[in-house]
Amino acid sequence: MTDMSGFSDEALAVFAFAAYHQLTSGQMVKSVVQQDGSGHKASDKAVEELQSRGFVEADGEAIHFTASGEKALQSFISGIRGGLNT
């Protein structure tokens, strides 16, 4: 599992958003919207944090998970599922 310790809540929220979409659609998520033009926007701090760790690349409109980011997202989802068994 990917070590998610030390991430800010804002960075974890990016993973939570992606996890929500993956869990509800049943399809692997490789990117999420960074800014939708309707007032919903990922934290700049979170994007910078995730970029600095090599988990995402962002272009202002979308946050694209790198291979490491995809692995971290799957680990995050596994953690959610594992937490349901406690």
C-alpha cells in the first residue's frame, strides 16, 4: 500500500473526490476536474502538494494522476474498503 501519511486534508480531498467517482461509476479514474467554471475548484495548495510528490500533473482545468498517483488512489480506495470491515 502507498503511504498516505503526511498528506494535508486538502490533498486527501482530491483523492476522496476521485475515489467517489470511481466507486460510483465502477470505472478507473485517471483524472478529475480541477476547476469546473461553476465555482468548484481544487485547492491550489493541494495540487501543488500532489505535484511535488509526483502523484499528479495539472493544467488548470484537470488533475491527471500519474502512474504513482493512480497507485495511491487505488491504495486510498482499498483503505476505505478495509475500514468498512473494522
